[in-house]
Amino acid sequence: MAIVGFVAIVRAGLMQDKIRLTPREVARLLALSQPYVSRLLDEGEIPSRKVPGSGHRVVRLPDVLEFQARRERCAEGRRRIMEIAEQADLPY
């Protein structure tokens, strides 16, 4: 299934809580590098859990979607600040 179709189904709320992703899958879903996602997991920006008996991590899909929503809100805030600065002819 294409990621776009997968995300559409998940955003509709179907199976959302049951889905666990690997850091690699998170990176692909968010279009970020895997090392950057690993750093976000290490820093707790995206919650993750260690798989029992293993060093591998898994991430709940709702946590990934919440992180994505936070990033989008921050990006929108930066865009609005830039628009205000340009309208007021402020240097930046």
C-alpha cells in the first residue's frame, strides 16, 4: 500500500493505536533521515519503546502523527512571523 493511502486510512482513525513503526519507517513516513529520527527518539521528541530482549525501538503511530502536527504548527508560525516582518518592512 502506498504511504499516502496508508496515512489516509490511519488519519481516519482505523487501527491507529495498534500500529508500531521502526525508526526507518518513521523516517520514510516523515521524509527525514534515519539518523535525524534516531536523534529525535534519543531526545524524546518522539516517544519510543525498546523491544524487550532487544536494542531495537518501536514508535506508536499516534506519536509520529503528533510530532508531525507539531512540526507543521511550528512551520506555520514561522511563516506568519516572516509575513508580518515583510509587511512591516522589518529587517530579518
